[in-house]
Amino acid sequence: MSWAVWLTGPPAAGKSTIARALREELAGIGVRAVILESDALRRELTPEATYEPEERDRFYAAVAGLAALLVEQGFPVIVDATAPRRAHRNRLRARVRDFLEVHVTAPLEIRQQRDPKGLYRRARGGDAPHLPGATEAYDAPENPDVVVSGTAPAEENARVILQRIVESFRVRQN
């Protein structure tokens, strides 16, 4: 059984940590999922990223296309990507019948404290003019399938998402 789950939220909300925890939870029930992590994909697809809106649109279209291709080949996919516009996420929703949108929330103060890549610091200094949720808008999901707090333990969030996957896609647990 294949499906796609898109973890979206502003930078440093906790998406990557939750995606890895979710993959582990899925492995525990015998499901091997692929994570499409935006930072890794960006190094391959746009190594000289400018984060201009047009480039960002092309990048997220490619992420959605890759995710859809993997689902079509029978792989469960976890997309770990901010995708600041609803249109970015809706591209995948339109192509994959079994799709869940997970909104990972975290207060700005927490995101700024974490800031593993120094994005918020750079935005404050004027060096990151296209940072969703700081210097640019982030379109939060209007009706996400799941909402989790990036301040809660990742394993707890992963179990919440796993339960929704099991219910929605009739995934069998060992």
C-alpha cells in the first residue's frame, strides 16, 4: 500500500525530527517509507538556491512530482518540506489519492531558539529575505488532516500521525 504524508510548517518547527520518528514508527509495524527531505533534495535540485518565488515554485513542483512517482511505484512517502504556499502541497494532493497533510506548529520564539541553520538570525540581519514565517508569508493549511506541536516529543507526534495513517489508509499493524 502506498500513500503520501506531507509534513509542513515553518522552518525549525520540528518537521525533520518528526519525519524520522514517523519512519521509525512505521518500520516498527513493517512499513518501509521513503522520506523526501527538502534540504537534501534542494542540494540536488537547486544547489545554488536563491529562494526566489519562481525557483521555489519549481522546486516544490519537482518535490510533489517525485513524491507522486514514488507513490505510483508503490512506496509510502513522507515529505518533509516547508512548502510555504498551499498550492505547493495541493499539487501532490491532486495527484495522490491517499494523501495526508500534517501541520507542524511551533511558536516563533521556539523556532528562533532552535534555528539549526541560522535562518532566523540571517533574516534578522537582512541576509534571508525569503524566509517563510519570518520575512515572507507561510500559508498554514486551511484544513490539515493532522496538527502536531513541534514542541511535543517527536515520538509522541509520530504516534499520532501513525494512528491517522493506519485509520486512513488501512495500514496493517504487525
